[in-house]
Amino acid sequence: MTSAPALPRRCTFASHDWSVLARCWHPVAIASEITPDRPHAAQLLDQDLVLYRSDAGVTVAADLCVHRGAPLSMGTMCDGHVTCAYHGYRYDGTGRCRLIPAHPGGPIPSKLTLRVFKSVERYGLIWVQLDASEERPLPEFPEFGAPGFQVFHVPPLDWAASAGRQVESFCDVAHFAFVHPVTFAAKDPVVPRYDVAPTPAGVHAEFVSQVGNISDPSAASQVWRRVYDLHLPFTAHLTVHFPHGGRFAILNASCAVSARKTRVFAVIAREFDHDQPIAEAIAFQQRVYGEDQRIVERQNPEDLPIDLDEEVHVRADRTSVEYRRQLAKLGLGREFTA
Ligand code: FES
Ligand SMILES: [Fe+2]
């Protein structure tokens, strides 16, 4: 099924780091966007992908027809087969060619088989492992499908930034008062002491604070608890425990499109506000993410420095320090992008 992974053309990652990242799971699309009507293009770690849905489910393959190299995402779907726009060859859900229109009924060379990657549908997303030589667990999202939670997806967000910088910003607790003063932050920028620990998947952090302007004034306590679970390399799960007892969870699952481009998939599960229109909740998340994007797209260097000597860290940065340590342990180099 999966051939030895070759570095993509025009790869923007250092080759060793690309190999490390290729062994991990990454999200590449919202599952409901992959319909039987048309193939879908995506990109992960500079690898062009085509996704298509047949009776066998969703297939993820290199976006390249092995006949003459046309992108299959330019093609169409015919009878559950992805059909090339150039000479009309048709490929089934396993990637095997089933029809050469120029020679119907004739032999089909076995080499006419697409490079198919290991994929799975989970949390309404399609996840891909470009190098499936090792079994790896997917991130956990316990609120997804749990009783009492309403779930929805924010449309994919495209950032001109590295995935490491994006994920680190998602877990940064010291920027709220400066980047999100209107949307949700308290005015007080002080970061109380908080706990951070490594886990088998990445990093666990628990942060308790007052968060001002959307706290419920009728609640007995104005204390918010934010629990972060980072799953290497680029997924972070956050549960916010609101003062009134309700929980709000986000899976921030980032697709490293290239070393400089990131597509963020945000899946939301909320235990309250079920009568609030989902479009309103999505607009709020887009606004908050936009506030982060403005900063992160301008960070320099664009890569997340893995070497802790390269930037300055204070106590408030404990989560990002541990995140960088864990990325180094995963095998990424001092600079994990080119
Ligand atoms: S290039 Fe795809 S059918 Fe010829
Ligand atoms: Fe933020």
C-alpha cells in the first residue's frame, strides 16, 4: 500500500526533519468536503495529495496520474473511480487503474497504480501518515461525540506561518491581554504559576486564571481552568472549564502544508450555548484566530527554534519550552524547517 516515502519535489523542509514528520499523523481535510462528486486537492509536508471518496471510503494518494503525470485533482469522479483529465484513465479506491479508455477490455499494467497513503477519518477530519512504517496513535479528543456536547468545524484557516509557531501560539497563555483584549482576555497580563508536564504524546499543561470579559457575572467563581494537551507534532487539544461548570473544547489540528504554510483545522465541542447559532460561534473563533495570525505570520525566524538558547524564555513560557523540548526528542533538528 505505502511505498518508501520519497522527498517531495521542491521540498521546503530539511530532509531529516521531513522524514521525522512524515512518520506522524497530520490532518489534511474536513471529511465532509470529500464527496463522491469530485476529487479534492490537498498538500502536506510539500507533498501534493488527491483525496476522493468511493464505496471503499476516502482514499488519499499522491496527486499524480502515473501515466503521464497529470494531477488527478484536475479530473472527475466516474462510477466511484477518480478519472484523469488527460487521457481518462480511471483508478479505484485502492489506487489500481481499472480502465484505459483507449483500450477498453485490454490488459492494464500493474504499474498503473497510484501511490496511496495510509489515512483515517477521525473527529470529522481526514488524517494522513505519509510514512506508515511505524504505528502511531492519533490525538485524543474525548469530548467529540460525548453526550451533552455539540460539535462543529471551523472552515480551514490558512496561515503564512510554520505549523510549530502556530501551535505554540495556540498554547501560549501570556499573550491574551495583548492580542485578545476585546474578544476574551482579562486586562491583567500577570500569568499565575501553572503546571506543565511531558506526556507520551507531547505536553500537558493546566492553567487557572481570571478571564475577564466573557466570564458569567452570575457565577460564584470567575476562575477559568484551561487544560492543554499537545500531541506532537502539530495538534493541540484545549478544554476550557468555564466558571459556570460548562466545558468548551477545541482540537487545534494543524496541517504543515509546507515549512512556511499551515492549514489549521479547528474542531469545536461545546457543552453549553447550544441555542447560539453555530455561524456566530464560528465567526467568533475566526476573529480570535485572526488576532493570533496577525502576529504569528510576522514572527522571525519563521521556524520554531528548537534550540532553547535561540530565544528567551521566562516562567510564563513553560508550555512552549516543554513543547520545544519534546519536538527535539521526536528527532527534529535545531531548525526543523528549511
Ligand atoms: S496522464 Fe493521466 S491518463 Fe494520461
Ligand atoms: Fe491567541
